[in-house]
Amino acid sequence: MGDRVSVSREIAASPETLYAMVADLPRMGEWSPENQGGRWLDGAAEASPGARFRGRNRHGWHSWSTLVTVVDAEPGRRFAFRVDLGPVPISQWTYELEAVPAGCRVTESWADRRPRWFVPIAALATGVGDRTPYTRDGMAQTLESLAAAAT
């Protein structure tokens, strides 16, 4: 595995409310600056371990789709999924939710799972050369959008 990034933010909403928002993958495009949403596959209609999702992404004029597999779905606590492009592992995204006096601390984490040989291919396909700082900025924007939508 490659780089890892985590960004946290306190949001004035319950862990259950925020879990429902981040686990609703078709709506992820409302919060994320890169993700455009997508659709559940194989008859899945909600997040549960093993459920698969076809995600759509955009950066500038670059667009691509990925296969998402839910790996953790603990309402009010944790939501995580892996992203693959065909047989190539891409990333793992995790949302950890912790109740705090003002509502909830959300920690969004990203782990780069790409093989080294795939990194330059991904940069060409997505238009993102240095994925780590780009992802950190996108995560901060996602949590800002979640906070605005949840309150």
C-alpha cells in the first residue's frame, strides 16, 4: 500500500445522521468534489459488507468509473469501501464516526492501494499528478459539504 491521508471535522449532527449520508453512495456526488455518484450493482440497494457499486468520477474534463465494494457498514460508527478499476486495486476509503458533545467527529481516511506501475497511468487518466495532497484537499471539501448539508 502507498500513502494514507486522514481528515477530521466536528459536525453538529448525530453519528447516525452522518452515517446515513456517507453510506448513501449514490448521493456521494453531493458532498465530494470528484465523485459524481453512481449506482448499486447486483440487486444491492444500500450499503452492507460485500455490496458493490459503480462509481462515476470527474476532474476537469477527465472522467472515469470504478468498482466499489463495501467492506464495513456499522451504522453510526464506521463505513468503509474499496475501489478497484477492473483487476487493479485503487484505494480504500473509511469514515469513522464518534459522538462528541457538539454532535459528531467524522474522520475520513484514504489509503492508496495502487501498484507503483499504475500510478502514472492513473495520473494520465484522471488529470491528477500528485494524488495525496489533491485527495487531502478533496476530503476537507467533502467534510465541509457534509457539515453544510447536515445542519
